[in-house]
Amino acid sequence: MGPSSGVGIINFYGQNFRADYPLAELGCKIGTNSTGKAYFVSPRQIKCVVEDIPMVGEYDDPLPASVSLNSYSYTEPTDATYYRPYGISSISPTSGPVGGGLTTVIVDGQGFVQEEGVTPRCKFGSPANFAIVEAEILSYTRLACRTPESLPLTPTASLPRDVPFSIAISSDEFNPWTSTYHRFRFYE
């Protein structure tokens, strides 16, 4: 499970992976049309990044995931090589006062499934200046979070201020944050 858009990391584990021969061009594929760049980690692991993956409905099967050492001949998916993407369609409201956790943000999208041992999260802000709060999954298509108690602001920042908004449902080691197309406006 991971973001449908962004730079989520998908790890493939197996054996005999290599990238030390002429014409080696590692690749990966999620579903039938979403291809990505693969990186050799070890003979037992390949790390993959697919930046845009279609979301699937609640009752649809997850997408088959496969890897290739030549970006042409892909592995056959197995029961252990399926991927369920999550993503944001919209957020509401799109603005609220800064501080105090006063605003509940409802996130509409798809793929909101609780992963064992992982707390869903919302991130408000840029990669260098952000606040993360816990989220609650309400259904496969909705989750909710409150705005942060405080938002780190740069010394030159003023309000109102639009900040990128993203969510994560899978482990931090997989770079789980959705792309930051959505924005939230903080005001006094």
C-alpha cells in the first residue's frame, strides 16, 4: 500500500536480482500502464518508484505489481505482489485559523485502509517547514484530521498562508506521503 501519486517507495523482495550487465535497465510496473524506475539494492531487493498510479475502488482487486531487470520482461504477479494505492480527491474545508487544532479537515479520496502498526497522518506545510497530526480513517473514501496546534512559520512568513497538504497511511520508510497538489490556507 502507498500513495497513488508522489514518490512512494515500493520494495520488491526475491532472489537473483542484478544490475551489473550490459543493457541492464531495471524497471517496475503497477497495474497495466503505470511504470516506474527501479533501483538495485541487493541480490534480494529492488526499490521502485512509480509517480502516478490509478486508484482502485473499495471492492476492486489491488493492482498487480511486477519488476524487470531489462524494463521489458516483467515478473508474473503472485499473491504477495499486489499494491493498493491511496490518494486525495479533495479536502474540506480548505482553510482555517492557525493554532489550537480548531478545524477538522475531511479528506475525500480512495484507498484509505488501516495498515497494522501504522497511524494515518496528515501533513501541513513544505518539506522544510511542516507539522504532522494524526488522522482517523472514517471509510475507504474518507479520513479526518484536525489542524495542528501550531504551524512552524519562517521569520518572514505572514498570514494568511497557503501550505501544501498531504497524507500518509503506510510506514515512513516507504516515503508514504501523497503529492502536495492540495493546499490548506491558515489565517489568524
